[in-house]
Amino acid sequence: MDRLRAFEIFVAVVDKGGFSHAAEALGTSPANATRYVKDLEAHLGTRLLNRNPRQVSLTRAGQALYERARGILLEVAEVEAAASSEALVPRGQLRIGAPQGFGTRYLAPLWPRFMRLYPGVELEVRLDDRAPAMVEEGYDLVVCTAQPGAASVGRLLASSRDLVCAAPAYLARHPAPARPEDLKDHFCIGCSNAPQADTWPFVDPEGRARTVTVRLGMQSNNSDTLLAAALAGQGVIIHPAFMLADDLRAGRLTPLLTGYRLPETAIRILFPSARHVSAKLRAMVDFLVQAFDGAAPWEHAAPDGVESDSGLLPG
């Protein structure tokens, strides 16, 4: 059995969702694809796929093999490319992951520009608020607002700070908090993905840390869901500046506690390894770094009276 070919067919069956589509993509027959996977299962002594007439799914052993086999195939492709002129030309599929809110607002407008520059690269973009985990799932590149894991390499795009704000409709019913401790009397909205969603850290004007435990009347793992609740006047929200900028500028939200600072978050590009970086991946990393150029586009404007380090947003 040609094990490399077996890995290729097995990975294609998973990616394409079945034997027929995999066979078509690889220029072989469904029967031949089925035979290779059966021979691979027999060789390993375990079942890799659950089969039914409509779809296939991975067993636990299949999931483990899929992740390793896909990595092996990528390494082989890079070795082959390194020995040819294609190593200098970005081409092939590039799988990208990013958080939903950030990806929609700031990355989506960039993809057409990249595709015009590199027509040989095919983009697969998935928006998911659990972006850091996607590095381990075989994505070529992930943009995230979390610190990179030990197995990843990161490049800084920009920085963002969390802000506290509320809609004018909410503030018409409730007095604005004068200090962080006043938040205990408010309906608060926070991200359930945060390690301690109900613990909001501040630094006061004298540089002293002040942590407040708030009552979360609403929490969600989706940033747009939280923002919609705040815009509807449901409560006080803590959220990244990049999510709030447009609504602050338009007056749909009012910044609160502007004399206090909240933690900064680094927005990074993550990819699995610095070794054997393909031309398509290098092109995308360089493109994104140049597009942001270390700046934060969400700080280009702000409502009257709002200041920051750049003079644009609270912070």
C-alpha cells in the first residue's frame, strides 16, 4: 500500500465530505478511494470513518490521524515546492480563521485586495470567536485577540483596549457610574468567553488597580449579540474598542468611566510554525501586517470629549 497516497485520499474524503467528491478531486474512482481507506484501516487495525449512505464522519482515531496526516501532506507539498520555482509564487488554498466581529469589520474589506494581488491563492475564511483553537485544527493562519500558544508563532497587527459604555436610552433611566464600584448597581453585559466574565479590572488615574465584581444580566460568547443588547439600552457593556468605535462616533453609545483604564489586548496573526513557511502564507502575513502597519483603524475618530493615547478613543 502506498501510505502517502492513502493519507492523501483519506484527508480528501474528510475534506470533501465523501468518497465520490474526494475521488473526483483526486482524479480516481470512488471504488479506488474506498479501497485505499479500507487498506489504511486494516493496516492500522482501527476504524477511521463512520459511514452511512449520506455522509462520513471521523472516529476518535480518525480525528487524530486526520490532523497528523494533513500536516504530513502539507510538509510534503512544501518540500516539493521548495525544490521548484513554485516556491517563489504564492498559490494554492489558504485556510484563515478570525473572530467574527473583527473579521467582519476589519478583515473582510481586505480579502478582495489580496486576491487581486495574488490571483493564484484560493482563500477559505472562517469566522469563529474561538479563533485561537483553530491553529490546532489545521488552519494556515489565524487572526485572534488572545495570546499565542507555545506551539504558535505570532505577528502583531494592532492593539485594542476594552471600553465601558452604555446607550443614551439606558443612561436616561440610570445614573452614569462615577467610579467602577458604582457598576454593582447596574445591569451589566459581558463576554462569557472571558475567564472571569463578571470581574472587570480598572486602573484609576493614580495608577492603582481596582477590580470590581459586577452582576451580569446578560452574557454571550458572540460579540455582536452583546453589542445589540447594549445598543437596545439593556445595560452597561465592556467590549473591545474595535467593536464599539462606529457606535461611539455616531453617538449610539456613550463612553463611561473615561478616567479609568482597562487592559489592552494584542491583535495577532498566529500560524503553527516559523519553519517551512510557504510563499502563500508569507504573502498573507506580510499583506496583513502592511495593511494595519501597527495602527488601529478604530481610533481614527471619536465623539466630542473622548480622548485616548492617540487622541481618538477613550483609553
